[in-house]
Amino acid sequence: MFVYPLLHQHIFWHTQWDRSIIKINLSNTEFDMENIIAVMKDDLKDEQKQAMARAMEEYKQLCLKSFSVNRSGDVIQKQELTMPR
């Protein structure tokens, strides 16, 4: 079976890269909260606002699946709300 040498280099590179990523310990990383700039909804572009609105609607529909109505018309919660990814 013939394997291209470039493929071997590609696999080797990914193996080395993946190992180096694993060595990074993010728990020791400190963030200065004063350097973090909060983004407000008004700062978003129109297409970003639309994407966020779609995502929020999808999440709302997912949360609503956690509830149902029994025969007497009472709304009951069947399961805990799903956390967003």
C-alpha cells in the first residue's frame, strides 16, 4: 500500500500539535477583569442580532419541551431546563 509522504507529515504535525495543546494549563491563567470589554446587544451588527435572536428562540423552544400540560390543564415541569451549550 502506497501512502503519500505528505500524509505522514500531516499526521505527524497534528500529533505534535495536539500534544502541545494538552500541555497548556488554563487553570493557571489569570484574567484582569478590567481588560475585558463587555459587548452589549446594541453593539452588534444587524446580522449578528438576527443570529442571536434565532439562537434565543431555539433555546426558548428547547426549554418549553421541559413542560407539559396534564389532563386538568395544569402546566407541569417534566425535567430540568436544558442548559445552553
